[in-house]
Amino acid sequence: MTWQSAARGGFLRTLHRGALPPRTGVNDLQNQLSRICLTVNSGSMRPQAQPVSSIRSLFQSNSFATASTPPKATKTPKAKSTKKAGIKAKKPHLTEAQQENRKIKQLRAQIRELKATALIRPPKKLPTSAYSLALSEKLRAIKGQYPVKEAFMIGVEHSTSLNPQDEERLQAQAKVNIAANAVAYESWVKSHTPLQIKDANTARLSLSRLVDKNYPSIKDDRLPKLPKSAYLLYLGDRLETIDYQGKPGTEAFTLIAHDWNELPESEKERYYKLQIEDRQRYEREHEEAYGFPAPKSRHQSPEVSLST
């Protein structure tokens, strides 16, 4: 039987894709190929050995060659991070000039913040003297006619050589301006809450320490006066006596401090009672003005009875 006859006889039909059971192994298929070869080679069929290799190549290209499970893809290991967890990056080192510039910027920012709180722009005041009124009037009259320096000198000369009628008129106007300034200032103060005025005065004190300029406190009768200690109450009483009138302040204060130290405790008790009463007054006014309790006093008063 020739190779072609074997093929027509159906021996190779079992090699058709899908003809074998799904789980037929490679060994079973090789056994079938061996039987086919024995049948074909019953005569002198050696020259027909070459097609067997082609059949095997056909088998290898069949579904049985792809039925094996493909190898799993290996994951590429991630590169380890060079940064260690919990270790912060070091800040760049600043030179002395950079550190100085940083301090200047911080100081300027602090000053800007304080100025915003300090209410440093009160209403502009009107002239309050005959001289300043005459100077301002003359400068307005000659505005644009002379250079600034020359115009100012002309105004000064005019202000220092007023006739009696003009001086009397300007003095009367100065008194009116003083009253008008007081009304404008009072209205400006009342346009802010007591707490705003308190914060403004605190900011003004800080500004006066930071810059070469004095920022006086804003006067507001709504703010509670700070409580006085027993010694300050005694000091006020003693300064009003004849013994210390006419004496320099340093000498008077030294003598009064000596008298306080020598004062018997029975006489000091009166001032301790006044100190407690003044503290109670301050706490009451503080609550009414600012809406929250006053801070606790750092000075502890002696235990005294307020009953008379």
C-alpha cells in the first residue's frame, strides 16, 4: 500500500483537527503514527519516510501543540525608592545676607499687620493757632506763583507780622477749630468698639517699640481704668498732702516708699481693702466693655475683710 493509498484509506483522518478526544496525549498520537508507518512500509517503502516528518510538522502546528498551558508572565520587580520614609528633605542653608533679608521681610510684615490694627489714621485736624491759620491762608493765596521753598518763606513772614485785627480774627477761628477737632475725634473713636480701641492701643505700644516713632494711645472714656494696687492708692493719697508738694518726683517717691515700708499692717489694711474694691470695679467694667471676663490678677492681695 502506497502512502497515497493509506491517506485515501482514511488512516490519516484521525489526525484531522478535533478528530481525537480533547485530552489525547502526545504518546497516543505517536502510537498512531507508528502504526501508519508500519502499514505503509509493508513493502520496500523507505523512500516514503520523508512524508512522515511532514505529518509530524503538521501535528506540531495542530491544536495539540497549542493545548499546553502557556508559561505565566513574570512581573518586573519595581525599582526601590531612594527616599526613606519619615526622613524629611534638608532645608537649603541660607547665607548671612539671606537670613538678614528674611528677618527684614518678617519685620516689615509684622509692622504692616500692627498698623492695620493700630488705627493710625485718625481724622485730619484743623489748624489750632493763629500762626498756623495765617500760614495756611497765605500759602493757599500764592499757590503756584512761587517755588515751594520761596512760597513757604513768604508765608512764614506773613504769619509773624499779623496786624491786631487779623490776629484776633485768627485766634477766634483757632478756638472754633479746637472744638471741631474734639468733636471729630470723639466721633471717630465712637465709630469703633471698645475692644477695637483696646487692640489698637496694644498695637500702638508694640509699634512704638519697633519703629523710631511714638504712637500715643487712643483716648476713650469707655475703656475701664486698670485697677490700682494698695501701694499706688497710698502713693496717690500722700502726693496730695503738703509734705510732698514742691519736691522733685524722684525724691518724693523715695520718701513715700520708705513711709510705706514703715507703715503698720493695721494702717495698710485700709489700702488693701481699697485695692480689692478697685479690682472688683475693674472686673465689672471689663465685662461690660469687652464682653468677656478680665484676666486674673498676677498680684495676690492679703486676706482682708471688706466689712466695715
